[in-house]
Amino acid sequence: MRLSALAVTSIFILLLVALMLSGVANAHGVQGKDAAFIAANSGEQIVPFLYLGAKHMVTGYDHLLFILGVVFFLYRLTHVAIYVTLFSIGHSITLLTGVLANIDVNPFLVDAVIGLSVVYKAFDNLGGFQTVFGFQPGTRTAVFGFGLVHGFGLATKLQDLSLSPDGLVTNMIAFNVGVEIGQLVALYLMLLLIIWWRTSESFQRQSLVANIALMIAGFGLMQYQLIGYFIEKGTTG
């Protein structure tokens, strides 16, 4: 039986709530066997790092929520390509620079801003800036800027690992390419769902509920990370 658009909306909201409750703020980290692999290997490992980068993106719920917010109301593929490219450029710059230049940024604060990026885009989708503040910020600039933050988010996780300097540049480039491949796969699935959803006459009304849920999820991510930051500050201070 074909799912109704209302059912899709309900599933969407339930998924966002489940992601918050499962502690998705660490979703874009590199953990377990993957972390052990990175720490144990030296030299150029192009294919494994491609795989790890792609896996990072398709399981990085905080990144995916932001991308979903970005493409939610984009109807032309050219616009999708422009915005996703801006995000990818920003993400790539800080991922590579952060690791290779060893730029030290507090991971909790970076991840809190990543949560804020989800809130920002959902609020923007709801027309909040025009309604509440009477102006519209530059969306392309915001997407690129938040892309820079998202890249730092992953860079902080990689910096926690014992990365070998042997082949580091090549491996990080491979990892970043894998991230972009994973992003394209996730984007394709998102667009299929959204395009189908838009065939419903009630899409506009349901999209408001979906973006409110998206904004709540972003606040949940922010809260999770800020609590972690103050706990860490309290134990080290």
C-alpha cells in the first residue's frame, strides 16, 4: 500500500526525534574499528580512506539534517548543485586545513554551531527572518559559512586520532573525496523522497511541520554539545 504524504511527514518527525534521543551529536565522529584502522596504518591508503569518508557522510546525521534543510525548498537541479557545491567547498577547506595545519578548535563548540546550522536553515525555510526580523540574510553565504564549520567538525574528530604523517596529505584528500561521494548518495535519496512528497496537495502545510521538527532537532544537537562542553570545562577547570 502506498504511503500517504502525511505518513511520510510522521515518519520524518519520528526519525528526527529518534536521532536526538540516540545521541547523534557524535554521528560524524570516527570511532571503533574505523578509528583503530586509521591509527594503525601509515603510508598512502587511498581506497580505505575513500570508503571511510563516504561512510562518515552517510552516517553523519548532523550533516545530513543540514543538507536536507538546504535542499528542502529547492526546485531546480541547478540551484541544488550550486548550494551543495558551496557547502562542499566550505566543508573541504576546513577539513583539510584543520587536519593538515593542526588547527585546534574545541569540538563541543564546533558541534554546537553545527546544531545551530540546522536550526538556522529550518528557521530560514519557515520564513522566520523575514517575519521576525524583516530582512533575508544571504542564503548562499550562510551555506558556505556553515560548510566551513561542518568541515571543522570532522577535522576535530580526526585530530583525536594518531594520524601518521606518512601519506597524510593523500589520505586526507581521499577521505574528503569519499565524504563528497557519500554526500551525493545521500542527496540523491533525499531528492527522491522530497520530489515524491511534493506531489501531495498538502505538501506545503506538512512542510511547515517538518521544518519545525528539523529546527527542534537542531536545538537538541546544540543542547547536547553545550552540556558536554560545560561538563568538560568543569572537570578540567
